Amino acid sequence: MIWRSRFEEPNWLATWDPRARFSFGEKNVEVTTDARFGAVLRVHYPAGSSSSSYAHQGHPVGGAEFKATLPGASDASSIFVSYWLKFDATFRWVRGGKLPGVCGGDCPSGGAFVSGEGGWSVRSMWRAGGAGELYAYMLPARAYGTEIGLGRWAFTTGGWHRIAEELILNAAGQADGVSRVWYDADPSAPPTFEARGLTFRRDATGATTLFFSTFFGGHDGSWATPVDTFVDFADFVACR
């Protein structure tokens, strides 16, 4: 293990990464207490909120986003990250939304062009009905990311779930990347889902960053939450 989250200190984000800053949604985040995990991070999604681009049109800001650099080599070609999350009983899946993951380099998202040089990202998503998937900015480039493994696991509301992912980045110029997901499962057991033959990069951009990114969306009101709701996050762990 190279890193584990802490929420007990008032300036908890500095314990993740002293240089980390919120891209949006800082006011949607609070630390609260849970009987199982102690201090946990609660992220709010106000009714009518979707992505940050939708918020720029005058709608509420929902969720939150920041990037925290993980300890270890900047050229690291593999990473294992896990965390726990609990969707409140009020949560409505709508069309889907983003959940934390990992990235490297400039960590592309939001429709950014992906060339395979200088950055990639892999986050989780919930989709309609709670169906889970991975959502990647990788090659071959697609306008708004690549969906992987849709429906191979399913989120539910009202209880804690653990999601763990191992990424093995491809060698430059080779389609030999691997992504494995364990959902409510021991990572020493066979994965819930595995994808092989992936191309995250053309260069040597490593697995450097925890990409905390969560919001409804999507880029328009069809993705927006109809109710005020929240998700609790706990016990982030990273290993190399």
C-alpha cells in the first residue's frame, strides 16, 4: 500500500496531496460521521444539477472534482485503487454519472481530445438502473470517452459497496493494457470484470493521480438529478 485516505483533519485534502485543489464543487463536500468507517466524505448533488458544463448555463453545481497525485514513480505502469461508497436512499440513477478513478499526465475528461500522448483517464460510472461501468479517455479516441463493461456489476442505494480496480497500462505502441474490477469482492479472488487488449497511451505516461470526480452527467438536463441527494465515500486505498 502506498497511500490511504484520511478525513479526520479539518484540511483533509492537504493530507491527500498538498497541491490538490477543487476544480468545482467544494461547497458540495462535507465530512460526516459513519458508524462503520468513522469520518467519511459526503458529496451533495442539488436537484437540477448535472455536469459542470451544464452548471455554466446557470444551473446548480452538483458533485465535486479534484485530482490528487499519488506517491510513487511518475512512470509507474500499474496501479490498484479501491474505495467504499454509499448512495443515499433518495438517489435516482437517471441516465448516469461519474465516480472516482485514476489518471495520468493531463488526465483528459470533459470531451477533451485524446491523442495517446500526454494523458489518459479511467473513472467509474453509474448508469440507468444503477448499472456500473468503466469510463475511459483512451484509444481509439471517442468524442466523449469509451464505455467498458456496462452492466457487469450493479450499484444499489442505502448500503455500502466497495469498488476496486487494477490498471496495467499498455507498453508504448502495444494494445496490451488490462483493467480489472472487483465489486463487493475480495481482490485476491477472480475479478468481477476484466478487459484486455486496451490502449491507454502511445507514450510512457504513468499512473500518477487519483481522479476524484463525481457528478450527474452528461452535458444537459436529461442527466440531471430530480432531487437533492448525496453519496458517501470512505477508505480510499492505493497500491502499486
